[in-house]
Amino acid sequence: MDADPTPGDPDLIQNVARRYRDISDAAEQALNLLKADGAIAKGQGSAMEQLKAKIGDDLPDKLTKTVTSYRDAAQAYSNYSPRLREAQDRFDQAVDRAQAAAPKANRSPLPLGDDPSDEDRRNTRAAQDSIAEGTAEMSAARSLAEQARSMRESAQRRCADVLDQAAGEAIPERNVFQKIADFFKDFPFVQILISALIAVVAVFFPLVGALLGGLLFVFNQVVASQTGGVKAGDFITGLLGVIPGGSLFKLGGNAVEAIAPGAVAAVRNSGFIARSAGTITRVSESFTNRKIVAGFLNQPVGRVVVDVTKGFLGNAALEAAAKAANRDQITAAGVFAGAAAGAVAGVAFKGGVGAIGKARGNRPVEDGQGGRFGDTTEPRAEDSLGKKIADQVGGTIEEGAVLGTKIGVGVAQGGVPNEVAAGEIANSAPRLAVGVVGRGGVGRAVDSLTAGVPFKGPPRPQTAAAQVLPGGPTSRPNSAANADASAPSNPDARSDSGGDAPTASTRPNATQTTSGADG
């Protein structure tokens, strides 16, 4: 035979059977603790409640599958091992018989001469009988070996059938996305490296970088969907990290108005909108018209405090909303720590860049001009490469400060470091990858798309909500310059989407300025 017809080690197979049976027994013990009438279900107290929440509903089901599948597999191997040993014993007998018969079967017949004697004939006949006897014994040995092969193959088929059934009862193998999620959980900072590479691309090719960042966002969501980790808050913040919120909401608002202009007009013309817009305007006027407040805002320290506060409040509000949408536990440290770190880091970096710009003698950026290195204005398409690099680095520093702080808070609150890092990095990856330069490019693209949405119905009516501040039709609404002549105007103002801040004269009517219907 050209190969061993009964391969395998019965002793090793018995070891596998014992190991599988041990796993089944251990899973059964755990299942007895976790089932409806088990010790865990009967436990009382906050610690037991936390344990029940950690266990969830799927662990008992997985333990049941483990008990059944490993027990069946262990039994399959236990049944196969003695049958394999029996087949190997039979094959050993066949080998012994073949080895004993081989000398006879392999003898060459004695030739008879031209004039053989009776003795020669007897010897020749005896040799031929011995060869025939050896050949018959070899044939019997081969038949015994074939029986051994058949026994082993039959036992193998029965064992394989049971193992296939056990595999069907087992916990399904993790798919490729779940394995990728496992990899990122083990090596979370790989996503930061990918995001950093995309951010570099976004400096030189903003739209390409934004596209790659969007693909990274989609990839993260697909992986999360396969692992049961999709959260509404993370999805929204990740989406806003790729598409600026103002541009996204403006597109949505204009699309709704194109579809249902009557409903939008009814809302815009309601008394609530008029009262709300008027109240907001008066609050803004009362704040900016006070000389002492305006003077404070024009001081370097005052501007820093306002910038930090504004960034902190915005980040904290977004983080709180995301946690609420995720149904995560909302704590002061979890919401405020990252927001404060990002605001301080962002303002500190912008302050350093602004000092460089002042030392270089940069003139104020006027409408229609691109920024230069050292400017702290919002990103624009016409900005110099140095300005884009500074903007991208600044955004990465700000997001990095937020990310690092949130990981630290999560670990301090009892989270597993790798799990906390993997989750927070996955959420921050789109914002890190796209950066402010890519986000500004996407914002301008979405704004151009918004401008092309066809509107239906009659022109927008003038309403009582219109609020035009003193200073002429070209004044910027609610600015310190309109409210107080002693406060200098801010020529660097930009919209959230990266373009120029629209003036009252460039808008279709003043209603948009106060009601915010387009946003």
C-alpha cells in the first residue's frame, strides 16, 4: 500500500476528547449560575445588578451552545478513538502476516534443465507450492489491511458527521468585520496612524482627504454594525466630523423647503418664530452694546477667555448630546474634561499662530482673499499651503487633546484601557482624518449643492421676524461693530462652512438672518 490506511494517534485523540469534555463541564457550571433560577439571578445589591448588566442576555445562550457542541464533539472523538485503535491493530496483524509471507511470495521459481531428474522436478514443484502459499498469504494480508482501512474510514465518517453537527450547534465563527474590530481593539492606535496619513493627504488634496475620511467613517460604521456597536450619538458626531454641521443642516433645510414650501412658510410666519428671533436679537444687542463688555472682549485676555468658553460650550453640548443618544452614562468628567482640553488646546495653538502672523506683519484678511500662514481665520479654498498645514495641524492637536482626555477619563472611571481607547479612537477617527481643511472643502461642496436645490412655491414673504440692525443694509447683523462704534469690526469673520460670512445685502431677505430657517 502506498500510504498508511489507518493514520492517527488514539491517545492524542482521547486527550482532545477529555479537553473538550472539560470545556463542556465548565460551561455547564457557568450556565447553572447564569440561568433564570441560578445564583446570579437570585443575587441582590448594586454589584450584582452591575454584573447582570455586564453579562447581558446572550451569554447564557452562548454557554448553552458551548455545552452542547463541545460535549457532542468530545463524544464523537471518544467513539472514534477505540475504533481507530481496532483498525490499527488489524492493520498491524496484516503487516505481520505480510512480513512472514513475503520471503515465500518473493522467491523466484526454480528453472528446470533440459533433462531434469525426478529430484529436480520435486524441488521445483515444492518451490512453486511455497511461492503460491506465500502469495495466498500476502493476498490475505492485503485483504486484512483493506478491512482495516474500511473500518477506519467508516469510523471517520461517523465521527465527521457528529463533528459537523456539533459545529452547527456551536457559536458561529466571527466574521471578517468582527475580526477587524478585534484587531483594532488589540491595536487601537493603528486607526490614529491611518487618520494622520489621511490628514496629511487632506492638506494637499482637501477633497481627496475628505473622501478618504468619509470612507474611514463608513468603514467604522460597517464594522460597528457587525459587532453590535452602532450608536446613534457616535454616528451623528462622526457624520458631523466629515460634513460640517452648518452645511449639512442647511442642505437638509433647503431640501425640506423644496419639498414642502407651504409647511416651512407656515412655521416661519408663526408668532413663535417672530418672538424667538426678536428675543434672541435683543439679548445679543444688550450684550454687545455695553461699553464695558465690548471693551473686555477687545482685550487679549478677554478674547482668549471668550474663545475658550465658546469652544468648551460647543464641545460639551455635542458630547452630552452624543452620550444621551448613545444611552451612555453621563458624568461631568465624561462630558466636560475632553471639551475643556480641546478648547484650551485649540485656542492655545491659534494664539501661537496668531503671534507668528503678527510678527510677520500679516495684514487683516479681507473678503475674497485667501489666508496666509500666521492667520487664524477659518479655512478657505484660496488659503496658502502654509495656512492649510497650520489649520490641519491645529485641528489635529485639538482633536488629539479631546481624544486623549476622554480615554483617560474612561480608564479612570473603570473602563478597560484597550476597549476604551478602541471605542474613542474609532469615534474620533473621522474628525482626525478629515481635519478642518478637508471639512471646509466638503462644506463648500455641500453649500454649492444646496444652492442648486430648486425651490417651489411663491417668493418668501417679508415677516415681522425681520430684524435689521442700525448701520445700513450692508452691516453684519449682531456684530460688535454695529452695536458700538468703539469696538472694531471683525474682518476675519467666516461662516461655519469655510466661506465668507454673508451680509444682510447678500441674503434674499432679512428673515433668514434672524429665523435661521435656512440652517
